[in-house]
Amino acid sequence: MTLARGYKALLEAAEREIVTVPAPEAAALHGDAEVLFVDLRDRRELEREGRIPGAFHCPRGMLEFWIDPDSPYHKPVFAEPRRFLFYCASGWRSALAAQTAQQMGLPGVAHVGGGFTAWREAGGPTEPVAPR
Ligand SMILES: O=S(=O)([O-])[S-]
């Protein structure tokens, strides 16, 4: 099967359009009240790996619906005048998500290059997430 655009092409296009914040720089932004870290991973990943303290959990599948104020699923946090720093496990989902959010018009979006893996390697703080 040959796809018109595979995941590598999608990621390359996204990376050209979005802002990528390297994990060490992202770690330096942790605790800044203007910056909201948005965790796009699945709940099971959070429970297994932990998360960035204070991160807002938005499963990737709900992103567009939580951002859009016209959606019945809208989350007011996305209407706040914050910088939104998306992250996932390794930076792929967050790149595509940041591109989509940017295309929707959400201001101040960027993503953490290398995701939670790079965050941990950079010595960023983490906290456990209890299973439900
Ligand atoms: O989280 S991911 O970058 O592996 S899609």
C-alpha cells in the first residue's frame, strides 16, 4: 500500500509550521504561571510513566473538541491567555497536535521536542499518577 502522505511527511510538514521547544528549555519554563503543559498521552501511559507536575491531561483524541469553544466538550482552560506546551511520549503526537491546534487558531502553542522521554533525560521533574 502506498499512502499519499505517510507519517514522516506529516511530521516534517508539522515541524516546519510549529514551534519546537527542546526539553531542557521546556524544563526551564516549568513553574511559569503563563505556561500550561498539556499532556496528550493516554491515561494508561500517565499511570505507567508519571507526568510533568501540574500538567493538564488532554487525550489526543479529544484535542480539537476541547479547544473549540463551540464544541459541547470545550474545556475553558484552552480559552485562557496562556502559552500551551504540548507533549506526548516522544514528540510525534504532540507535533501533529500542535499543528492542528495552531491551524484552529489557538494562540501560543508549541510542543516539547522528544516529549516526556526527553523531558526525563533533561532532568525535568515528574510525579506519579495513581491508577483509577
Ligand atoms: O508519543 S509518540 O511521540 O511516540 S506518538
